[in-house]
Amino acid sequence: MANDKVTLAHGAGGKVSQELMEQVILPAYGNPVLNTLHDGALVNMKGEVAFTTDSYVVQPLFFAGGNIGKLAVCGTVNDLSMTGAIPRYLSVGMIIEEGFPIKDLQTIVSTMKKMADEAGVVIATGDTKVVEKGKADGIFINTAGIGDKIPGTHISPENVKPGMKVILSGYIGDHAAAIMAGRHNINLPESVRTDCAPLNKMTKAMLEAAPDIAVMRDPTRGGVAAVLNEIAAASHCGILIDEDEIPIHPEVQGVCDMLGFDPLYLANEGKCVAFVPAESAEKVLKAMRTSPYGQEARVIGEVTAEAPGTVGLRTGIGGIRVVDMPLGNIVPRIC
Amino acid sequence: MTEVKEKLTKAEERAFAKELVQKIGELAATTGRKLRFMEVCGTHTVAIFRAGLRQILPDSVELVSGPGCPVCVTPDDYMDKAIAYAQRDDVIIATFGDMLKVPGSKSSLNEAKTNGADIRIVYSPMDSIQIAKDNPDKKVIFLAVGFETTAPTAAATVLAAEQQGITNLYMLSAQKLVPPVMEALLNDEEVHVDGFILPGHVSVVTGTGVYEPVIGKYHVPGVVTGFEPLQILRGLYRLVQQVVNGEAKVENEYTDVVKTEGNPVSMAITNKVYESCDTGWRGMGIVPLSGLKMKAEYARFDIEQVLPLEVETVTKKTACRCGEVLRGIVTPKECPLFAKACVPTHAIGPCMVSVEGVCAAWYKYGQGRFEYGK
């Protein structure tokens, strides 16, 4: 089967579908909840439940440091994490284009399993459909997820108040740069790869260290700029960040200069922006640095009472400019 | 003045910028008036805003943007022609992405695309060669818009097409030249500038010599600078120095990459294919010898000669003041449409369309909407 291609029959629900299930999907995802193969999964949750969904249509499907499957698991895990929840169960829906290599599908599902294991989430249910050639672009994946909300936390942009610190977990723009490089055949050094990673363990440590964290967001589409603008608008506060404190790999800056992008607007898939009371900032940073994904965490700015709804950036030479909301598709099909 | 080291730390950069700003202020104050310097390159416009340079400059020095964005200076009738070609079934248009939203007198390429025109976005004119090869039954037209920097690649594309025997690739040319438009600005009674920040990229190609005649004739200082904030500040300092000393010369603050003679290879490629001609600029009308047209021996690559189209352009009256913005006569803030009816998502004037447009830069980086921090 390894050299074969996905056919319409694989999605028709009959014997051939079953083969795909038994030979590709279950060997990868297999777990007691999924293995029952009921119409739906039955799971136990503790109390307040976080629930999210996201669809992944990234192109190219494979890129430096990851593939669409890695994004599909980490993206939903991170969305749950940012609400202050511990992700528990995922669903995986796949829409596959006829003719898609089974070998690539195996790579994608085994990556998904690996990431689910790292995050400690269970793939509890799923669905696979096949559409005619030309009706999809290789494979589209939807994941939905549920998680247990960590008691005592309250994540909401309205909690953001002047004087709070803005913390960023690490280097920005790596994911978008890796995708653009893949798409435009730009040769980048090995070091430029997607930052895609499950952040749930880091955010759990952050919330345990400081339950008073006002809000956490993962700066995916629209990048750090979009997140900051959304929070400035929702909290009716100003945000002033410091250009010199924002970590950008020189290679990523190089790609941006070449293609005319601003790294602040580029998608990340393994980063977290947190708004934290000033007195909790050190505790949060310390907690972040216990995670491999928070080693470069730092304060990049603070919340101000001036210029409500606006994000300002203090430039390297000491000027201030506005960081506007991104307009539209900076880089299409990034996740 | 402190010499720039190979690599400054961020703190050193900030301190150096502060020192330069102070010196610029002190020196400019000795003239007893406000000095007005114009950049004529869209990349400079954006670099100045990105760095927040206007915020830290003393009130005695004003920066004003000129016609430096190739998309912005392209007039309605060119867009109308491009749209008319795009609407033909036998044509594929290849273009840089930012041309799509530029308004013509009636519609835009984007609208044509929505209505079924085959318009492909390319990152280099060379990409249009492959499109031509893949579509032998279509005429592929590259929208050759830009300054001296893009002319060599458009010319090289024509030469490559000739060498490869490609017969279905054409240019719709609106290539523009910087020195003649500087002269037009200096002849314009409404325009007041005390000096030019000369374009970095254009000068890499042309060298600094091309500015000498106009700088000498009109006795206006000019300094070529790079795009880093400190390079621009150093350029400004030298401009103020020239004003104070009553000098008018072309200085080069971008010596790493800009040579007096420019890049002779690029220039030779441009000159092989193109010759100068009068051309129209948005807001300025026809400027003598400020454009490039294809020489007679390459006429078969010039779509306007191969397939002439009569296109009527009736520029409708709007309150848009792009024409004056491009000459530095008004700031975007003085346009009644700016940030109200005209925003990047619904641009009315071309200066709001291109990322290098003056209005787009004002809007994006905050000037004109509010005075953040100043």
C-alpha cells in the first residue's frame, strides 16, 4: 500500500475505506478511545470545558521543520492552551484529493501522532473524505479540540490594564519565512524552519506561576501585530513595544527585506504573547524558560493609558511609529 | 563627527542617532528658517516612516515625499490601456502584484481579473518568459513599470526572449527616469525643496553622475543615502551642511554599493533596448525625456506598436489630491479623503494603493491619523 495513491474508493466508506483505516490511520493514532470506532467518542471531562476548531490548508504541505499534520495538531492544542485550558482530546477530519500519495499521508498522520503524544492529547475521533482530482489541493485537515479549563484562571482581553507587561516567548516570523521559502524556492539556511510546537505545557507552567495573567494569545495569521492590535482595541488601552526587544533571526529579516514583509505581521505557530501584571512578569518569564519553547522569552513592551486602541513601536533610533492592524492576506495559505 | 563602525550595538546606534539629530538641529537653526528636504524614492519613504525618523527630527527640518513610488506616478491612461489589453481573450497580463489595485479612469486590473481577465502576478519580469512558453497561443504582456532599477531587468527579459526565439512576449512600458522628474519639480513654482535625498537603489544602477547636471543647474544640494535610519540621518546632516555652506553638489553617503559610474553592465542592457522619451506622470503631466521607450529594433516586443489600442481616458474629478501629494505640495493629511473615504482597503488614489505610496505610508505608520508620542 505504501507506494499507492489515495482513490475515491478510500473515502467511500466500504471495504477499501476500511483498509485505509486499518493500514494507515489506526496504526498511527490507535488508542483505546479511538479504537472503539463508534460513531463518536465518549470521554470524561472535569468541569468547565474549552472547545475550539481550526482548518489547515497550508501550501506547501511539507516545509522546513514540519508538515500540515504538525500544524493541525499544534494549532488546535495552542488555541486551547491560550484560553487557559489543558488540551485533552482532538478530532481529526481529513479531506484528501484523489491521487494523493499514501506514503505522504502516512508521514502526515505519524507526525500528528508524534505531536499529539508530545502534547499529551488523545485523538479521539476522526473522519476521512476523498474528493476528485482538482477539487482539493493535496490534503486539507480540520482538527477540533476540547480541554479542561485550569481552575482559578481568567483569560480575557478586558483584563488588560495600563502598566501591564507584554511578554513574547521567542523569535518571530520563522514559520512564515519557512513557508515562503518553500513556496518561492528560496534557499535558506537550515536554521530557518517552522517554529510549530505544542505550547500547552509552557502555558500551564505560566498560569501555575501567575494565575493573574490577563491574556495569552498565539500570534498566528497576522502575526504579533494583529494580536497586539486586537488586544489594544478590546482593552481600550494603548500598547507600546520596543523594536530592539523583539527577537528576529537575521535570516528571517533577510527574507522579509527581500520580499517586502514586516516580521511583526508574519505568522508564528509556536509562540505566545502574554499580558501580565508587572509584579508577575519575572515569575512568568521564569516559568516560560523551563520550556524548550520559551527559552528566549522576554518583555517586549507595556500597556499604556495613552493612545487607547493603538499599538506603537519605539524604533531602534528612538522614534515612535504606529504598528497598524494587518490589512489582508500578508502571506496566503500559511496554515 | 563620530565615524560609523562596522557594526554598532543597538545602544550605540540610538546614541549616535541622538547625536546626529542634535547636530542637524543646531546646524539647521543657524539658517533661521525651516529646511525642506525631499526623498524621491518609495523605499526611502517607507524607511523614514518605519524608523520613526520624522518623530525625532527637530522642527527646523521637514521631510517631504516626492514622486518616488512607481505605481503612484503611473497615470490613468496607462492603467486604462493595461485594462483594455487584459480584457482581450488572446492576452495574458504579467505584472507585479501592487499594480492590480491601481485605479484607472474607469476600473482596475483587479476588477478585470474578477471579470475573467487572465492576469498573473510575477516577482520578476523573467517569470513572464515561462508564461509565454506555456501559452504559445496567447500574447503575454508584462507591465514594465518602474524606475532605472527595474528597466535593466525588463530589458534583459526582452533580450532573453529574443535569444530564445519567443514571439509572444511583449512589454507595455511605463519606465520612468529620476533626474528629469527632479528637474520638473524644480521648475514647478509650487514646489519648494532645499535639497534631495537621492535614491539609493536607482543610484546603484545609474551612479551619482546622472544627478550632476540638474543639481548644478538649479543649485540644489543632493545626497545619495542608504535605507538604514543612521544612513538617512547622515545624509540629512550633509544636506544641511551644504545649505549652510551655500553649496550644491552631489554627495554619496552610500559608498558601499553606489559608485560614481553606477553599474555599467545594467546601464548597457537598458540602453541596448530602450531610449528616452517624453512620458506622462500622475499629477505632473508630460515630463520631457523622463521615460523610456523601446528602440525601433525591438519594436516587435512593444505591444503598443504591435497591437495598438485606442483607449479613451476621461479622468473623473474626485477630491483626491494624489497629484499634489506626489509633488510634495500638500501632505496626505491635507487631502479631504485621506483616512476617511480613502484607506488602504478602499483606496481611491494610487498613493494609498502601493505599500510604497506616500499616503499608504502615512496611514500605516500613523502620521496624519494621530501624533503618537510627539
